[in-house]
Amino acid sequence: MGYNMPKGDYKSVTLKEELVDRVGQAIRRAGTYHSIAEFVSEAVRLRLETTEKTIEKQIKAREAEDADRAFLRWLAEFQS
């Protein structure tokens, strides 16, 4: 099956055939997506948003822990 990539900044990925078949069946039943590529792009975008939010929370938590440790070091030195 020869498939030509659309022009522009695109990359291809390889997925298990079973997964692609399941996506195809789901979008045919739901009728909300025009293609498997559209579905996969949105799924990746949504997962990436979730992952980025998680990373941001982790960074903020680490920064807060670092600030707490710095304050406790300062307090210990101040009390000495």
C-alpha cells in the first residue's frame, strides 16, 4: 500500500495494526473524526497537555521543597 505523506512538517509513526483497526472502528461508529490520523493527532495532543501539566506540577513541587530546605538551613544558621 503506497501512501504519500502530505507536504509540510510531518513525521510518521508505527502503530500496532490491532490498535489502528480499533481506532478505525471507533471513528466509523462515532462519526466524529475524518481520519485515523486526525484521531491520533488529537489523542497525542491531549495526552501531551496532561503530561506537560504533570511536569509543571512536579517542577513547582520541587521548587517549593528547595525553598523549604533553604529556609530551614537559614533558620538553623540564624538560631546558632
